[in-house]
Amino acid sequence: MERYNLVVLGAGSGGLTVAAGGVGLGARVALLERHRMGGDCLNSGCVPSKALLRVAKAAHAVRTAGAYGLGGVAPLPRQDLGAAMGYVRAAQARIAPHDSVERFAGLGVDVHLSAGRLRSAHEVTLTPSGATLWGRHIVLATGSQPRIPDVPGLAEAGFLTNETVFDCEHLPAALLVVGGGPIGVELGQAFARLGSQVTIASGSQHVLPREDPDVAAVLAQALRREGIALLDHARAVRASLQDGKKHVTVRTPDDEQTVVVDEILVAVGRRPNTDDLGLEAVGVAVDRRGVTIDRACRTSVPSIWAIGDVAGPYQFTHWANYQARIVLRNTLFPGTSSCDLDTMPWTTFTEPEVARVGLSETQARARGLAYDVFTARFDDNDRAICDGEPDGFVKVLTRRGRGTILGAAIVHAHAGELLAELTLAKKHGLALSKLSSAIHVYPTLVEANRAVGDAYLQGKLRPGMKQALARVFAWLRR
């Protein structure tokens, strides 16, 4: 039996980071992947979706060029989806070598293109070969897959998910997106900009239900302005295929309507890949969200760890990468490191983007926290005005009467890039006043972060303080 310091199941972002980091530190590592190297991110998630969004953004720029005094094309003809997907695949092909078997074998990782099943707390059996590997530590990084709602007739009508949509070669004239979360709104906007008539049915009160209503409202307004129909509090209740068209009955609190489309994209969330791993047999606890872990990423079995989508609590590539680094420290070195759940940033890459770190206002109220809110609008930012992108704002929550950050949200075309400064400030407990005292280049969008710091300082001027200062200054002018 081959013996390893680390046996890793799953070659997505988290598993690849553990494998590369482990061998880089001198450990012996085995990596198992039953599908495709790179996992969801490279093959059906972050990489292809962002490449498709870039194509769609280019199409939108041509269509709206008239706003900048150029010769815009409106309406822009429907685009060749096959050509757009060619760009997507070229981007994937350029990134793929970084995640390849050859690269990791060259690093010294023993790569097995095989499924694995837990045999004991330290043993993994490869299928179908039956070979068994021993690991001092086993890391589960098997990812997730699309969750499919139980809608009568949906399977018979046919549908797409984020795992199959990038195989499409023909642009649907009409597309229904079931789900108003990040995947649904990103792909919905991309297809709309390429020429599809898109309807997004969100099961919640608004798109991006994890965000505050005022943040989501800016995105919703932009989507509607681009011709996307938004149905809130909407649920698909049945579907059928009639004369080559897909008929979906969508129910809202006010009515029930039938949406007729060429394709249906299901984007109602994801479920962890916990099947066929032998978890119960070796005592690894699992709940509906996936493998149960503590803040150190350790499961109920001390020698078995879990990271990424299979365990959560977040389903982002950068979260899996972060957890992988925690696991490397905990498995290969003395002591225990824990995940910082409170400083987790994320971005939805629509236009405008929506980015957040820490608590939303909704969450702060639910927890009964006393907080202050400071905002800066981009229509007051000179660079945003010059760029023709004045929509959106920065919003920062601080502890009541103090400047320490509880959470921050940005909605703007470049929100994801702008969030980093606020994430760093929150991570290290910097008061919001520090953003005001730091020099920010003019003219840049990041001046909006400084403006929030200025708003905090202005808020510290108590009633009567200005009048008192005015009297002092008047005395000094004698």
C-alpha cells in the first residue's frame, strides 16, 4: 500500500492548492480526480462565465458607443454564439495547463484520474482499480453540482445548467433563467447582451437575495434597462415542450403566467458532491449543506478534512483556495489555524458588479447589532463621471459610535476591484477614518472609499461643535 502525508480527493481549486502546496513543502501527496482537472472553476464556472461576460461586454460597448459620441450600433444584430464560445474555449485552453496532470506530476504529485472511496480514517480505495492508498491525512475537495428543482415536466422539456450552457452553439431567441442568484444574473445578462430575450425568475424578493434591497435595486434597474424581464417572488411550477418551444408556468404572489422560450437555464443553487465517498461508513458527519467541518476544516473524523463546495459554508473558488491553505498549515505543522469567516469577500460579475465583505444591513439588523451606515455615491466621483459609469455607491457599516467595519458593499462596474481596500481594513480592524487619511490617486474610482472615510469623520461633528469651533476661530481672528 502506497503511503502519503496527504491524499486529496478532487482536483478543483481547493484540491489543487493542497496538492501543490503539500509537495512544495516536502510532503508526499496523492491527488484523485474522477472527472476533469481544474474542477468547476475551469470547466463550467468562473473561467468560462467570465470569458463569456467579456464577450457580452464587448457587444454591449458597440451597442452603446453612441453615448460617448461614437457611432453606436443599435439594435446590434444577434451574435454568433458559436464564435463567442470559441473565445471562451480559447481562454480555458490558455489556463488549463496550469491545472493539468502534466504540471502536477511535474511538481511531484501522484495524480490518479480515478474516483476514490473512503475505506477507513486513513485509507482511500480507487475505483475501478481497487488499489488502496494510505494517507496520514485525507482531504475531501469533491466540489458541488447544480441543484435541479422538482418541477413537473422540466426534465422532459430539457434544460441547461452552468455545466452544459457552455456547450451551446446557437443563441436562443428567448431564454428563461430559473434563479436570480449570481449564476443566473451573470449568465442572463450575458445572453441578453448577445441578443437573447431574457426573463429571470427569482424565487426571492429581488435578484441577489443575499444582498441588501438598495444594492440589488441598482443591478435590477440596469438589467431592466437592457431589456431583461425580472419576475420576483417567482417559482416555476410546471414545464412542457410544445411545437419545439418550451412552455414554463411561473407563479408569483400576484398571478400565474406562461413564459414561452427556446431554452431554460436552471440556476437555483448547488448541492455538495458527497455521494459514493463512503462517508457514513467511516463516521464522517454530513448534513444537507455538505460535509460538516469546524473552523479548522476538520471533519468529525480527526484525520479527514474537507474544503470548498463540498463543505462550505461559502461556494467560491477563492474560499476553497483559502481553506486549502488553512488545511496545509493544520496537517503539516504543529498547532491549529482557523478560518476567518467574518472577512469573506465576494463579487457578482454583472455590470454593474456587486461586491461585499462582512455583514449586510439586513444581517446586522437580524443580529440586533447597533451600527452606523456611511455611503459615497459614484455620481459624485469624478472618474466615474468621466468613464460614463456614475451608477452605484459604496456602503460601509460600522459599529455604533465607532469606526470599525462590520461590513461593506459596493455596486459599480468595477466593484470587485474596489472592495480589496475595505476587505483589508476590516481584516486588520482599521478604523474607517484611516481611509480618509490615506492618499488616493486622483482621478480614480477608489476615491469613493476615501469619501466614505470622510463621511465618517463628518459624522463625528456633534451638534454644536461647529458653532463652538466657529467662535474659537473668530477669537483667533481678533
